[in-house]
Amino acid sequence: MADFLLAAAGFVLATVAMGLFRILRGPGDDDRIMAAQLLSTGGIAALLLLAAAMSVPAAVDVALILAVLAAFITVAFVKGAPRSEADRA
């Protein structure tokens, strides 16, 4: 079972690496923040898979902290983003 979890974590990290390309080459800020959300979600998933494969229960706490920080980053981006005329009405 541990081999399957490690393979799944490797697959998740591969998809996260493709998201990193979008952050570096994203055409706009919206694309980049969505890719950052992908990185945080994928990182949390990989961390949880590795924790289950290696039987490290403390990693769940770290994953929870990362999830909360990712939510705060998204809220900060939305609050700081300029509004269009249609949003103001």
C-alpha cells in the first residue's frame, strides 16, 4: 500500500510542476493565482499522501496550516484586485 501512496504522491507532484510553469508564464494575475492555488492544493495532497505512506501523523497538522494559509492568500488577492465598472454597480 505504501508503494501506491508514494506513486500517487509522485503523480500529484508532477501535476504541481506543470502548474509551476503556469505561474511563471501565466498571461495574467488571475491565471497565476489559480496556479498558486493548484500548487497549494497539490502540495497539501502530496504531503498527506507521504504522511500516510510513512506513518507520520504530525504532517497532517502541517497540511492543515498550509490549507489555511492558501485560503488567506486567495482572500488577500481578491480583496486587493482592482474592480471593474460592472462589479461596482
